Amino acid sequence: MSNQNHPMWDHINASLKEKIDILAENPYRFYIGQNVWALRNSRQEILEYYLKEAITIENYELCQKIKEVKTFLSFINNHKTSRDYIFILETEETMWDVNVRYYLKKEDNLLKLYTTNDTNEEFHNCNASLEINDYLSKKDIIELLEDYYEKWRTYGGLPRFRKEGLMDEKEFYTITDSINKKKDHYIKKAKELKTPFIDYLEKVNLNPIPDGKNEYQWLAKCPYSKGKHHIMISTKNDTYGCGWCKKKGNQRDLENYLKTREL
């Protein structure tokens, strides 16, 4: 096949690291020569060959990555493996100034997301998982991490990259760039959809700011805790809620509370 735009040439002409990344995407065909490809069940031998090549050139970070890809594909293809986890990457959590390591652990037919950190080496269940199937790829893992970071960024911000595992630095910052892009978009939309309730919160010095998770969600100082944490605001129906203080209501409820507090 002479068409240079065919994926075959991307595989054949790829660097060693790029070939490992392609295999982690679990393609139906992985080309090892012109019009010669390996199907999924034969890829462990190919990865073992690549591992020896990485050892020869003393690229030990790539060796680690190859081991994680081997384990990942073993889970998908039901090959025997002595490990029950995949190391994804290590980050620095900026709010807590602690290094966090992310793993996927195989439990029955699921890959569950876990973390360990410098202060606690026990696996912490992140309550996020992927169902194992023939088409599972690293793209699914990237999406899983993006959803997880998006969920928790309000409380701890976004982490910084520290160490490569199955995922590398470029892939990590693809996630954070995507989250920041969506955040900027929703902040702009939220300001366009600003309601009188937000004006009231500004007036009483609760400092509302768009959260950036959707066009309706804002954060403001929690009056019940004297600003120790935030209340969540929805301009879709002009309501608020605080999970810490177990309080919720609308503008009238908040006005009544603030009047009572002044008495």
C-alpha cells in the first residue's frame, strides 16, 4: 500500500515511544511492516521486544511505560499478569503541596481509579471506574481523569505534572488545557447570564464568582460559616446551597437570615 496517508505508515515510521503510545490506544491493527500487522493477542511479544530495545538505549522511563502498557493490554485481552494495577502518573497537588500517584486497579470487570500520596501509601478509592472491554484504550483513561479533575478542581485546583506512567506530560496537559478552556467558556457565559440575585450577593459582600463548570454555577462566601467556605449558587433558578452547613434556599431566605443575624 503506497498511500502515505494510511495509518500503516504512522505505525511503521513512528519512534519507539510513539509506537508504545499507539499500542496503548489498542488499535484493531498495529502495523509492524508494510501490509503486515499484529492483532491484539500477539502484542505482548512485540512489547517485550520493545522493552529490550528501551533497555539497550537505557531509556528507563520508557521501560516503565512499556510495562504499564503490557499490563493494560493484559487486562483487556485476559492475559495472565502478576500485577493487578497500572501506574498512570504522578502529580503535585498544588493546594496541599503533596505528591499524588494515580493507579487503575483491576477488580472483577472494572478498572477502578485509586491514588496514593506522600502522607498515605494506602490505596484511596476515587469512586471512578472503567468497564473492561475489547475497545478500551488510553483515550478512555484520559477522559476518566479529566472528569475526575473537573469534579474536584473547585476544592483543590488543578495539579501539576511530576512523573510519567501510562500517561505522559503532554497528555496530562491536554487534560488541564481542556478543563481550563471549558472553564473560561462557562465563566464568560455565566457573566452574560448574570441575574439580580448575583447583584444582591455582591451588594452584601459575599463576593460571587462564576465557578466555570457550567453557565449557571457560581460560588460565593458562605454567610453561615462567616466565609470559611463557599455556597453554591445556581442562576438557573436563583437558589443557593451549602453542603457543609446543610443550608439551602433562595434570595428571600438569604435576606431573612442576614436580617436576623444583624439583630
